[in-house]
Amino acid sequence: MRQFMPKTALMLASATLVAAAGSANAEEDRAGWPDNFTVGTASQGGTYFVYGSGWANFIADELGLSGGGEVTGGPTQNLALVHSGDMAFGLTTMGPAADAVNGESPLAPGLKMDNVCALFPMYETPFSITALSSSGIESISDIPDGARIGFGPAASTSDTYFPAMLETLGVNFERRNGGWSDLGGQLQDGLLDVIAFAAGIPIPAVSQLEVQTDVNIISFTDEERATVLENYPVAEYDIPASTYTTLEEDSPVVSMWNFAMAGCDLPEDFIYEVTKVTMENNDRMRSIHRSAETTVPENVVHNTVLPFHPGAARWFEENGYEIDDSLIK
């Protein structure tokens, strides 16, 4: 006798087959994807650590992967770690990126880092100076000869460019390095005279100092800013007065753009999805750090240094943002 499958059972069997096929297709679509990843950030107490760790958790949640941020020496080291494949992602500024692709990184002189690709724009990094109000230092010209200045982690963007900028402006100093939180503590304890920050705003270490003591956030004069603009790969920037309680008006300084980057050998579909999730959820990015208000597609034009990963370029081009073919890996 011929046996017939009940209608309900037949529907359940069909649904199971469809689900299995969908699961197989999903696995095939993710062929070659990493099941975990790390984002190179910078020292604790700086914006890179907050932004990068939050972004890593966001991407991990959205794509169902395991990922997180890791403390590093900052942009210069991040470039080396991504190039070598020790980290999938990293955050960098355009100055160190230009040095890396040209074989001029202080960490690997002569090595052209060609496995580093741009993903998306983050924000501008202002170069700003903080001193205790009790020091009497209210301007760059007030910084005394031999001042002990903290420039952040060794080989960071701040440590690479700020000492040279201050030397150009005629400042003589003793150079100190360390994480931003640690340097903030040293400033408060009188072990440093000044901290020269290059980090996204608001800088957690500065915000913490404001709560605990009176500080001066020092601006560039028009002449000082013009001199620095002429000699370094930076742009004009004004720190909004609303950034810190200490500021009563916008503070004129200079800045450098930041971009997220990835290993160029990561799968195109994976990087496409990472870029899509980031660029299409700015509200979520701003909840990670306020500086992400500029983490928007329009700012893709600020990278003229690193080649874009094909997966990232595909998302931008599909959404109406042109990227020159010469800037796509």
C-alpha cells in the first residue's frame, strides 16, 4: 500500500530543508571569514582605546563573531601589527600611515607596509596642550625651558609629531612618554609640567583632570598655527568650547584625520559587511564615543594615503561615493 506523508509533516520537512539550505548558503557566504578578530587601539585613557574597543564589540555583536580592542602603542604600532597580520584591524592617523606606506615608519625603516588598507573615516585628531592652572602656563610661549612634557606612548602620533612641532615653535623641553591616564596622574602630581595630547576629543584623561583639579587648555596663536600648518601634514581645527568645562570659547589648534584600517588580505565580503554595519549605524557609533559624529561616508575624501580595501570601496561606491581607482587595492 502506498504511504502518504501527512500535510503537516510535509510542511515541516520542507521548512527544515529550506533552513538547512539557507544555513549552508550562509556558511558558504562567510567562507574565509575569521571567527574572531582584534582591533589595535592605543593606551587606556585615550580616545582610540574607547572608540576602538567599543567599535570592536559592536562589529562582533552585529556579525556574530568574537572580537575586541587591544591596548597598543597607537597608530604607528597599529600599522605594523595590521601589516604583519597580528591584528585584523587597527586605527591610525594619516601622518603615520603615509610614513608606513613609504617605508619610513620608525618601527620598520625601509619596509613599505603594503598589507594595510583603509576602511572608513573616523574623526580628526586635534593636537592640544594641557597644564595645571597653578603652573601659570597659559600659552605655548609660557612653556619654560627644560619643561617636562608628556607626549603619550612612544611612536604614537602625538610622540611622532608634537615634539617636532614644539621645537619648530622654539620650545625646549624634556621628553616623557607613557599612557594618557598615567601622564595625567603625573601632571597632577607635579612630575610633569605639560601634556601635549594628540587624541580625539573629549580626551578622557583631560575630562578626568578637570574634575579633580584646575587646568589650562592651551591654544595656538594665529602665527603659531600658520607656522605648524606650513611645516606639517595637519589642518586647522577649533576645539569647541562645549568639549570641556574649562573652555570658555573655541580653542584654535591643528588636527590630523584618523581612519580605521584592515589587512588587505581579509575577505572582501567580510570587509564589505564591516564597512556597511559601521557606516549605516552612526547613532550606535556616536553612543560609543562622541567623536564618531564625523564617522560618516562624506568624510571618505580625507584619505589620500592608504589604498582602500576592495570590500570597503565596494560599499562606498554602491552608495554614491566615488573613490579613485588608483586608491583601491
